[in-house]
Amino acid sequence: MTVPAAATSRRTFPRGIAPSPLCHTYSAHVPHLSASRAVFDEENPSLEEALDRTAFVFESLTVEETQKRLVTEGVQYSETAANSSLLANQAPSMQTNSTLRISAFERVTGCVANVNIRSILCPVHDSYSVKLEGNADALLSRGLLAITSRVLYSQQADAILQMEPKNLADRLGIRPALSQGRNDGLASMLRTVQQQIRTLQCDKSVVKIEENPHRSGRPTVALLLSGGVDSSVALNLLVQQGYAVTAFYLKIWLEDELAHLGHCPWEDDYRVCQEVCEQAGIPLETVSLQNAYKSRVIAYTVHEAEQGRTPNPDIMCNSRVKFGCFYEAIDQREFDFVASGHYAQLVKDTETGSMRLLRAPDRIKDQSYFLCTLTQDQLQRVLFPIGHLQKSQVRDLADEFILPNRLRPDSQGLCFLGKVKFDEFLAVYLGTRPGPIVDAGTGDVVGQHHGVWYHTVGQRKGIGRVLDPLATSRGPWYVVAKDPGKDVVYCSNQYDEDIFTASRSEFAVENIHWIAGQAPPNLLKGDGERFVMKIRHGPDLVKGTLRLTNTADEGDVKLDSKDGGLAPGQYVVFYKDEECLGAGVISERHWARFLKEQDHSEVCAVPIGQSVS
């Protein structure tokens, strides 16, 4: 979405009122309700004056300056909230006494962020003035809440009720700096305040009574809704099958980091989720998992890349977030199942009661590879409503359901990056650390790289840009190994020759995980076991043998044929017929052996502290 240019006009103030700077006191955190503190320096302004003064400040700023100012307001609001909540010890339901009327906290609908506010009416003569308390989980939304709270502080309730919510962004002078979704969310904040005021004026209970799906007798499902066609069809199938469904949109850390730019990368997705749920008559909730993403997925990805390994954040996303901390977030809700739009199947073993993970019939869309590290505890609660379908059948169902997103293309790329390229992500977090590119066969330096994390074993595309021109003419070149300890990337223009046969078909695995909870019996006896394997997501499979070594979570694999690139850190997934049994992580040890055999042991790709075996 293109952000329009900033408005540069200045507002002329009526009655000779001079503008005051945006002030220090937030209406949501006034220390003494009994005293009406002025929000502006000179006087307690009328509502029109408060709006005009705020607009005067923002209309003098560019779009970028306005966005930064709103983020700053959000940060200050957060710091203030920690110590000055007006009614931190009050009961959450509405309270009425001779002094105050207080609503319950209420979620603002229509906001991408989780925004919760409550209104407080303070009696003034024969009417009421208004104060707000609130919180938001995104800085820019928090800034909007801070500005709205300040403008409405101590204003007459009747005056606030006469405001037009859709015009609030214009009155504050900030519409050009906000995306459509943020503007809609700001209007929704004011509507929520107005509704709370009306309810409090009528002295009615604010507590909203809703049907409890757990009392309906139907099994309850928490469905992960992304805005894509797959999860939307999954939702409608569950409703059709009689489940009591609640949809959840997961906000992730990296997306929230980009919110201050004024355009939320997830905003379109969330809007589609709203449309899908509205059509199906299903409630939609947003769960903020930014911190969990940062600590459980982003940190892993950056660490692995820095060590010269090839991370798989999508596998971590499933095991640690979607079917990990999301379980923790809804733990008190007592949902019977958690569902998603993954292409995979689950079958319960009638003898053991354990869940078996099977490939989807659509071999291209099959996502069992990304689910390979899930545990029995996680799988016992999971439903994959579309896992038995071909993608074409899912598209047909989307047409039958007349889904608002039925023509939307499939999403591409890593789950946690969205439209951000992986190299750009690495550049932000790891920067550059140049080092030599060495011919693995001769030991000659043939180029200079910008960081070992920008290259992966088996890579051909893009390697020419960092090679010397004379070396480029002798290509094609492939990355064959890395030594992060010495910042060396090894490549070769003989990747298809016999000298690479062993290193492309034999490798060590570590951190082996079995979905059933234990390894197949033959492996535990020390015998080798034949499997069909996936080295990366996609339809391609390769046959091979796994033999455990000294421990149950390490082993050696020998493939029947050469692979395109056995990158350390990458997952290899083990299958028996259609069943996904588990997975392991490819180790660096096989490349260390290759380099030693090629007499490059002085620069061999062994992690720091690990010896060549």
C-alpha cells in the first residue's frame, strides 16, 4: 500500500488560541480522578480546541515524522502505564458509586492490534466528563490510543457522543500518515468509547453475555486463520461438520517491528480474516506472540545462520509457536482441538493410541516435512481439515463457499518473513563479514564473499556475483562447504564429479526426533533401517539407510543417490510409505571429512571446538 504524501497546510485557530505542544499528561493515566487536570498548558480546552491544537502539531509534520511521533507517544504511554493506572485495584466489571461510573475493559473491534479500553465518567454538575484507560500491543496503536485519550480527557460526555468516528483521523491531522486499516481502527476506538458512555449514562451493566460454546455440547476448535484460502476453507469445513469454531489470527514479532512504518505487512491478511469470519458467523481473535517469535524462532534462525548452518524457521514456527506457545496462550480456554490449514493427515493408532502423521495426497503441497518435530502431546489435539484434499479441490471448495478471498494467490516464502527477502533479513541482523571463497579442489582463492550466512551448501544461483571474473568463466560453481570459524566458503566447479559422490550421499545427523516418542525397534538394536527421506520441502524423495551411532539421537545416513546439497542445519525427514516417522538435523562432520581427504585440513569446515572424526 502506498502511503500518501504528507499534508503540509497549517490550521488557523479560532478565537486567537495559540497552539500548545502535545502535553505530558495522558488521559488514560490521570493520578487523581477527583481533580480535573488540564491537558494543555494554559487552560482546560474545549473538545474543538483540543482537536485543533493536536491537528496543528501533526499537520506541520511529514508522514515519516508523524509516524515516528506516534511511535514515541506509544513508548511514553507504555512507560506511564506501568506506574499510573487509575484503577489498577478495581474489579474488572462495571462499578457505580456517587463519584464515578466505570465500564469494563472492552476489546476494540476492527483493529489489527489488540486494543482494550474502558471509559470513566466523572460527575461535573449535571453532566459527566470523560477519562479513559487503555492498552495496546503495538506501539503505533498505543500512540493512537494516547492521542485519543488526551484529546478526550475531561471533555463533556455529550460532546464526545456528537463526534463522527470516521472523521477523527482528519480532525487530528494524521490521516495521511496512516494506512486504511489504522484509520479504521482509530474510528473504532471512538465508537467503542461512545458506546461505553451511552451504557454508563443509562446505568446498565457493561458485561456482555455471550453464548459459551463449551456449553453447547459441540466439540470446540481453535482454528489458526492466516487470511489464505487454505485456512479459510478449513474453517468452513469445520463449521459445516458441526464444530464450535473460534478463529485466531497470530501476530508475530517481526511483523509488529514493521508496524511503525505506517503500513502493517499483515494488515491485508487480517482484513481478509475479518471478512471470512463475518461471512461464516465465526468470532475472530488476535493473539500477540511477538516475544515468543523473537525468542523461539528469530533467535534460532540468526544463531544458526551465524554458525554457517542453514536454518529452517518454518519447522521451528510449527513446533514452537503455532503448536507450541499458542497452546499456552489458549490453555485456560479448554478448547477440544486446534486446527490449521496444513496439507497433512493424522490417523490414530488403535492399539497404542498414538497419532501417526501421514503425507498429504497432494505431493507438491504436502507439508508433513514442516511438521516433523511435533510431539505426541501436540498432535493429540490437532485437526487438519484439508489434509486429505488436493489443492485443486480446496480451490473448488473456496468457490462453493463463495469465500471473499477465493481468488487470492498462494503465499510464498518463509512464514515469519512474509514479503521480506531472507538475505535482507540476515543483512539487518548479521550485517557483513567478508572472507575468501576457496576452490575446494585446489585450495586457490577464487572470490570474496560478504558473510558465510549468505551462502548454503549446494547453492549455484548468485555465487557468480562474488567470484573473480576469471573464475566465473570456468563455472558453473557450487558451494560445497563452509568454515564459519575462519570465514571461509568453499566452492567447486566439479560438483558432479566422482570426488563429490560420497559427500553428496553420505552424512551424519544429530538431534533426531521420533514422532512416536521412540526410534523404530531395529534401529535401537544397532541395525540399519531403510527409509524414504526428504532433504527439503517439496515432492522429491530419496531412498537411503539410517544407522544410529553412539546415542539414540545421532546417526549416519547413506543415500542411494547423490543429493543437490546436503547443508548442515537442514532437516532430513524419515518416512515409511506414507507415514512421517521423524527427522534429524544434518551435521557438518561429512564435509569436514571431505576437506581432510582433499588435504585442506588446515581450513576444514569444522565448527569451533569440534574435532574432525
